[in-house]
Amino acid sequence: MQVLLFILAFNAALLALIYIVDSYMISILLKASLAALNLYQFYYLLIGLTLSYVVEDGELKIVSLLGLKKVVLPFDQIKGYTKFSGNIRGVRLSGYGRNTSAMGRAVIEKIGTTYMFVTSSKDVLYLKTDDINYGLSPEDAAGFIGELNSGGISEISMDYRPSKSVRLYKDKLFTVIFSAAAFVTISMIINPVILYLTDQLPAIMPLSFNAAYKPVQFGTGKQFAINQMMYGFLNMAVLLLMYYASYFISKYDRKSAYKFICVPLVVSIIFFAMQLQTFFSFR
């Protein structure tokens, strides 16, 4: 219920900003943020509402979204478990969470990087595997532990130590996303310069718009080019910031690093699309 109230309050705040702000660029960014964050939040909320654990045939199945999302853990891949109760202490990497519940990836104190499927912190079981830990909160913790023991899985003491940062420049997927973001950002900087130097920009160009995409300020073609270049440099700063954030978070979870570097790619695409829209609409 608290998560749902937070989502509703968040939506109300963003919708109020969209209504109040009379800037086309900011309005587009707010609408894109609203859509993306709603999908993100409701995805994890639905996982929590439809979550179930199934133990059968020597496997643990974590099922949600009516079976559309399923994590299958063979017992021979589970190295052991640790039981905790009380507030969840850690740093969230993705999803949502509070002291008493969590969905998504998190770095849990004394446990390490963990994929959380926890709806209550009354009895939390952390399962250790070679790739990542899993946090569960079965209603019948004693019965669930009995199933694990029957499958040869015993309680262990987890000793968590952060790994060194991953060499992201050797990661092909990360490199592709970063290169795509850099290409779009550089194009956004170079494109207005080329248009200006080749006399393809009109003498008068709009510099800013209201929320209805009507020009509210005009300037010369040179001012338009400089204005667009500044947006490009702003996106370059965002790209560098997210790169270093990805580099830091990679020692905890590589997939979270991918999510961080996707942010400047999406933002740069939105800005570049608006630049092209303005040029083709007013040339």
C-alpha cells in the first residue's frame, strides 16, 4: 500500500509540473520521465503482488507476473542459505524497497549483491549462488527451510567482500551503449555547426518554445547553432557522469551499470530528435 501511495503521489507531482511548466523541452522530458518511471515502478509492484515460490523436482522456482517472469534455481546451484529477521539493511541498485520489503537488486549488509523477492522482513532467507544471491520471504519459513534441508542445502555463514570494479571498457554490451550515446551526443554538437557553416540555417530561428511548441523567443541562425551546441555539451556532461556512476556500481552489479549508461543514451536521443524537429519545421 505504501508503494502504491508513493507512485500516486509521484504521478501527481509530475503531472502538476507538466501542467505548470510552459517549456516544450522540459515538458517533453517530464512526460518521457513519467512514462518510463511508471513502467519501472508498476513492473516491480506487479512482481511483488503476484510473487510465489515453488519447490519441486529438485528446483526452486520464483514465479511472478502470472508465470511470465520465472527464476529457476536447481538445488545443486544453491551453495547454502542464511536466515535474517528485522529491517533490511542495504543499498538499492534497482527496483523498490523499504526497511520491511524489497523487489529488485540490492547490496545487502553482510550478504552482498542480492536479487530481492521479499514482501516481508519477518523471516528473510538469503540463498547463495555463484552468480548472485537471492532474498526470499516465504510465509512458512520453517517449512521452506525443511524443503531446502531435504534437498541437501544447509545454513551457512556468508562473508561478503566487494569485488574490484569490472573493466567496463572490455564489456561489449556496455561499450556499444556508451558508443551509441557518444555518437548521438557528438552529432548533436556537430550538426548545428555544419548547418550554420553551409548556410542551411535561416537568418531567423526560434530559440525556445512554450509547451504547445509555439516559438516564444527568436534569434539568428548563429545563436540557434550555439544554443543547440550547448545542449549537446550538457548531454556530454550527463554521459560522463553516468559513465563514472556505472564504473562505481559495476563492482556490485554489472547489470545495474548497463541501466546507468542507458540514461544518457535515451536523453541524448530525445534532445537530438527535438533539434531535428526544430530544424525541419522552421528551415
